[in-house]
Amino acid sequence: MNKKNLNILQVENLEMHFVQKNKRIKAINDVSFYVHKGETFGFVGESGCGKSATCKTILRLLPENGEVVRGSILYNGINLLEQSEKQMRKIRGKEIGMIFQEPMTALNPVLKIKEQMYEQFLGSDMTEQQKHDKAIEMLRLVGIPSPETRLNEYIHQYSGGMRQRAMIAVTLAAEPKLLLADEPTTALDVTIQDQIIRLIEALKEKLGMSMILITHDLGVVSEMCDRVAVMYAGSIVEMADTQTLFAYPRHPYTEGLMQSLPKDNGERGKLNPIQGMPPDLSRLEEGCSFFPRCKYASKVCGTTVPQLREIAQEHWVGCHHAEHMEHAIGLICLEDAQHREGRT
């Protein structure tokens, strides 16, 4: 699929289930992708499609009912699924950091920001003064005013935007090589969203990180990501470089995501959502999981699962009709998507 020596992360045929009583929920179903060193790789898709579950599986942060059935997760050639918990504790934070969706649940409410920042330096030979100076530097770097004072406060004393900045500071204090950012701008107003996006981009360049970005915001994807994977019902259904994906969507679900965006010509009217509901992941039927919602579906779609295949250079699609699907080429383009989301 790619040149493996250029990759910081290589995920192959990953399958993860949640086991609930007598039910198996296929949260991740045969997922393969890679992340080049220094690039930003995006995941998009509806809630519950497996984006966050994929990132938590990479870090082995699954609940007790989460079970990896098969696959491999190679980080710089090391299979994370074969590492002990002691070994994983050395990788989490220092090698792979994660920004979670909600700072109030991701950060400890009974510990000061200083204490949580210092945890990132465990195992280092830094003095207490060096830890203090580094913590101040990180808070200043993410734009938190009066960092000397705010370092001794609790997360509930911060505003929404400041909480997100604090979590970024705590995560990046250990200077990870790979950053997993799970909806880093959720529930923030547009101005703060833009500030956080630009902050993450600047820190990524400063620290030389690679990044996986999970988001619902296609405008953020168009601006930040080098390549994108579209997930549906636990599987990747399309993967390509960002410009190709926006200009030439070749899976019906990707096309539906693009066409459900508001128009940018000022005209008021109804949105064009994807009809139907995502499938029950504990009762996936034969054939394509998007079959009941797809306007291009044919008989084979209801009986045979489409395989993710390369239809053009580095453009992968899991659809029986990818080569013949009618779609509005040129209607959805990178420039247009950026304008819709107010990112130009």
C-alpha cells in the first residue's frame, strides 16, 4: 500500500470488538492505514463510525469489554499489540500523545495543572526547577495568560477555550512524536476553534510531530490534513490525499458527506442529508454496510462486502461501483469546502 520506511505508524487489518453480554459490536472492522512521518492524517465520518475507537486502540486505552480480534499496529516498527502494559506506559505520552474530546473528563479535576504537567516528566532527569520552567513555557506557548498563576489552578477554574489549551499543553509537554487529536475543537465557538487549529498546526511544526486528526468539520480537514480516511460502520470506505478526496469523491457515503454541507451562494433552502440511519454494529448484515442508504446500490451490494481497493494512485475505495458511479466532479472541490466552513 505504501513505502513502509516512510511511516511512523502502520495499521494492518485491525479488528476490535466490544463485548456486551451475548452481543459483539464490531467497532473496528478490518481497518488498514498508515501515517507518514511529519504528515497530518484525518479521520472523518458520522458519530459511532469507529474514529475514536481506532485511536484508543492504538494507545491500548480500551475498556474491559474491548477486545482486539486481529491485526497489527506498528509504531516505528514496533507492534504495540505485543507490548506489555509496562512497555506501553513508556510509549503513551512521550512517544504518542492524545488530545481527548473533553478536557473536563480527560484531565484530573482534583489535581492542579502543575501536577498533571509534571507527570509528563516522570522518568526524566529534570530537576524540579527545570520541570517548573518547562511547564511555564508550555502554558505560555499555548497562549494561556499569566502562566505562573494559572499553573497552580485547577481545570474547573479555566474557561472552555483555556481548558482545551491546557490539555494541549499537558499533552505536548512530553514532546510526543505522534499526536492523536480527537475532536480538539468540539463545543468551542468559531473564533476559539480557529485559534486552537492554528495553535496545533504551529506546535506540530515546531516539535516536528506527525498527527492523526479526528473531526466532523470538513473545513478543518481541508485546511489541516495531507490525507484523509472516511469511516463508516467501523470500516474505512475511502482514503486519498485531501485534494483528491474533496474534488473526486468516489464512494457514495463520501459524496453524501460533501453534498450535505450548506450551500455557499447565500441561498436559503433545505439541506441535503444522507437518508436513513447507520447500521447496528452488533447485527451487520451481508453485503455493503452502506447498502440500505445508497442511491447507487445494486444486487451485488446486498450480498457481497466490497473490498478496499486502489482505483487510482493512492486513492482507495471500498465500493463495487467506484469506477462507474455518477458523481458531480468539480461541484465539490477543496476551495469550495474551505469557503463553506469559513476557513479561507
